[in-house]
Amino acid sequence: MSALYQSLVNGTMMGAMYGLTALGLTLIFGVMKVVNFAHGSLLMVGMFAAYWLLKITGMHPFLALLIVPPLLFVFGYYLQDLVIKPVFKSERGVREPLTVIIVTTGVWYVLDNLALMLFGAEYRTVRTAISGTSFSMGEVIVSWPKFAGFVVSMLTAVGLWLFMLKTRTGKALRATSMDREAANLMGIDQYKIYNVAFGLGTAIAGVAGCVIIPFYYVYPSVGVVFDIRAFIIVVLGGLGSIPGAILGGVVIGIIESTFAQFMTSTWTEAIIYGIFLLILFFKPSGFFGNKQDW
Amino acid sequence: MTRKQLDRTLLCVGAAVAFGLPQLIDSPTYLQIIILLFFYAYLTSAWNLVGGFAGVLPMGHAVFVGIGAYTSTVLFLQYNISPWIGMLAGGVVAAAIGVIIGKPTLKMRGAYFALCTIAFAEGLRVMIENIDMLGPFKLNGPRGLLIPLKGDSLAAFQFMHKEPYYYIILIMLCLVLAFTWFISRSKIGYYLGAGGEEPEAAESLGVNVANYKLLAMAMSCFLTALAGTFYAQLMLYFYPKGLLGLDLSFEIAFIALIGGRGTIAGPVIGALALRPLNEFTRIYLSDQLPGLHLVIFGLILILVMLFQPKGLTAPLSRIYERLAQAITTPGGEKS
């Protein structure tokens, strides 16, 4: 029984972090109706930023949470403003611009391979203040970095939820996601809102980078590992839904860790894809999806 | 010279150059590069039936290349069935799987369809990597399948020189181009075009959009699988990660988008633009700067989408129109 509890706890914690990686993706899709294929690469940028910061200064990883996400917000804001916006404008009339998807794929190739050129292909880890520490809760052993990642993921999701609900910018984001034209008529500059949405999504990838780096390694194509999983999570939770992303992440995390008790990890991967396809066949809008988006 | 004559002459010159090329090129390396160029142009043309005409974005088409390769190779290795027959069998299997997967997904909007195809392709790749024996069929898991050498033999689809492969893929490419040309001018093509842009409007006019999209999917998967058999016979070795991986799927979509989605010449122009660039940057740059060739690849993709969102075919055909006008009008023979 304790093995089951252990895998449930581990799965929930890892799943929340998967949810965190999917949160930015779902935010960007919700507002822009664009699947950002570069999201894994943005996560990789966040992980490398956290890696170098912690490596050079040796600061506590929680402190990095105050530095890396704002940097990534600026990065995402201008990436959207300079690269993606022009394409978006040329496909104005289309609800789901496919050309933009391709541009984000181009961004993915450029970022991943720039990292390969700059840092090389080796796997890098950094020892932080919380790396490798753990505490026990009854019979279950909980690793500190994963627990911290779980708490930060939850706080980020709740924070984003409140931001969307309470602030003026959040309301503008929601209005644009519901109806572009109407929001525009209400005096919302939609392109600025897209910049903000993309910046926020990237900043969340930065948060994810900071919480993952204490227990995971970073290398140029690390984003792909999380990327495909994040795609599955957002569809599972419903594209555009914030609670859906976290719930989808936890579901995937638990499936992964409990099935790993019975079979090799490559088979669990196949099972996740299988479950994903079944959900698409029978309930394509996911847990909290917006019906008109699929 | 009239416009029609000009078009025909150019087409004939193009065909003559394409069919005469192996006489001019001695190096098997260069010939191999051109064979792969045609292979990609072929795959992209097949992709275009769904990705271009039906207006959705399949991002996992490599899976059908893999189905074609596995079907014909398993039949050849275990039952000694000629790969030519296996090729058709693979096409039928791929079309059936395409219909099964297309039925629920083709109704969805763009982003969902793209994500579904990725998940399906990756899921099948992971499955094949985990399976050594599928019932009576030996798939060999992640190690892939190796086709033993049988010497020059048309029945075994094996040749010691590159030329036969060159002509086979060239003829396949010509046929698929003729087929897309035919489809684009047929009722099916118009229905698909209408359904891709405005599914609701097309449906209100009585077009069964879903059925036509499914038909396009089946044709596209069938044709894609044929190329899978060709690839298996050309390389005589393949493994799941290389053949079914996302890299191939994405490259097919990139070639289509850079060339021009939904045009007949687009796949060829896209392959002509990207493949040599890809090969040469990989050969000459990847030693000093690993990854530089993919940075260039990504940058070109972004730039083309920024400045020519309809692909390279649009400006090229404008230039051609202008040239054609300059050539045909001074001739004075107005028809």
C-alpha cells in the first residue's frame, strides 16, 4: 500500500509541475487561439536562465523566482511584438491562424538550436540549497524540491486565476479571448493584449524553469519532453482553461507514476497517448473546454 | 508563340531535364540528394491533399510513411511477398488507419487537429518501439528492420545503382502531381476548398464536408504509405525514431508551407528550396557549429511566413506570368 501512496504523492507533485508547464500554453491559446509550438523552448530558456543564475551566484532557487520570470516576461513580450504579431496581422480575419503556428515552430527551431550552439548538447545540473533533501510524511517520503515545485505551481495557478478575474488587464485578456472584435470596439488594443498574454505565458514558463531546475537536468532540447506532454494536458483539461491545465497535469502525473509500478516507463508513455486519444474521441472539449474552440 | 505553347514547352523541357539528369550526374551522393528531394516533394504533395486542399494541419504524417515501410518490409521478410505488392498493402492499411483516426478528428478546428495528429503519431511510434512481436509479425522494437541484400532485382525492389530508384521516385512524383492537379480541378477539389475555408457555408449548400475531408485523408495516407515502402527499399534499413519521429512529420509540413499550401507546384518548389539548403548546411556547417543549420532553417521558415505567408509559389508565379507576357506578346501571333 505504501508504494501506492508514494506514487500517488509523487505523481501529484510532478503532475502539478506538468500543469505549470501547460499553464502558459493554455493562457496563450485562450487569448490568441494560437497553439504555441515554441512553448517548450521558452521553458528551456527559463531553465537555462535559472541554471546560469544559480550556477554563477549560488543563490537560493526561491530567490531566482523573483528574477527569472520578469526577464522572461520581457523576452516573451518582445518575441510576440516583433516576430509573431506581423504574421498575426496578415491573418486578421481567421479565428485560428495556422500560419502563426508555423512561425512559432520556426521560433522553436531557432531557440533550441541557438542553445545548442551556445551551450553544447551536454546535460547540466546545478546543486541548489534544496537539491536532494527530503522529509517524511508517515510512510511517504517527499522530496523537498518537488514539494516546493508543487506549492509554487498551485500558487501560480491561483495567482493567474485571480489576476484574470480581478484586474483590469485580466478582464481585457478575457474579453479578447471571448470576442476579438467586440473587445476591440470596447477600446481594448488587441495586439497589446496579445503581447501581454504571450509575455505572461513566457513568464510562467520561467517560473516552471526555476522550480524544475533543482531536481532535473537542462539541455537544449529539454523542452520537447515537456512540450508534447503539455499539449496533451491542455487538450485534456480543455484548451484555454486555467484549472483544466493543473487538473490535466495532475491526472497525467498520477497515471505516469502509478503505471510505472507495473510496467516500463516507455509503456506508460504509450498509455498516456492512448488515454489522450480516447478522451478526444469521446469528449474532445476536455474537462473545462470551451465548446466553440474545437 | 502562344501562352499555351509556352507552358507546354517549359513543361517538356522540365521533364526532359528531370529524366536526363542521371546521365549528367556521376556522383551517387548527389543523386541520392536529388532522390531524397523528390521523395520529400512526393510526400508533401500527398500531405497537400489534406493539409492544403482540406484546410487542416496534419503534423504527424510520418506515421503513415512508417506504416507503409513496416507493412511491405514485414510481408517481404516473413512471407517473401514482393515489396511492390507490399507497397499497395501498406497503402491500404494506412488509408484504413487514416480513416479511423480522421473520422473523429477531422471535424475539429485547426489547432485540435494538429495536436491530435501529433499525439497519434508519437503514440504509435512509442508503441512500435515497445513491441518486438505484434502477433505473428516481427517489428523488432526500437532496433528497426533491416532488409537483406538480394542483388539487382526488380521483383525484390532492390537495385545496386541509384538510377532505378531515381526513375521510380520521379515517376511516382509525376503521378502524384498529375493526381493533385486532377483533384484540384475536380468537384472533390472544389468541395474540399469550400469546406476548408467556410465549413458552415459549404454545409449549408449541401456539401458533406466531413465525407470529402475523410476521402482526402484516405487518399493522402495511401499515397504517403507508398513512399514509405520506397524509402525502406532505398535505405534497406529503418527504425521507429528515424522514420516515425516528429522531425519527418514537421519537415513535410514546413516544405508545404514554404512552397505554398494548397498549390500543385508548392511541394516541388518548397522541396527545391529547402532540401539542398538542409543537406549542404548539414554537411558543411554542422561540424563546426552544431545546430546552425537548424537555426537557418527556422529563420527561413519565420521569414517566409512573415513576408510571403502564402508561400514561395505566389511570388514565383507572378514573376512567371510577367515573363510569359513579355515573351508571348511581342511574337504578334495573337490567338
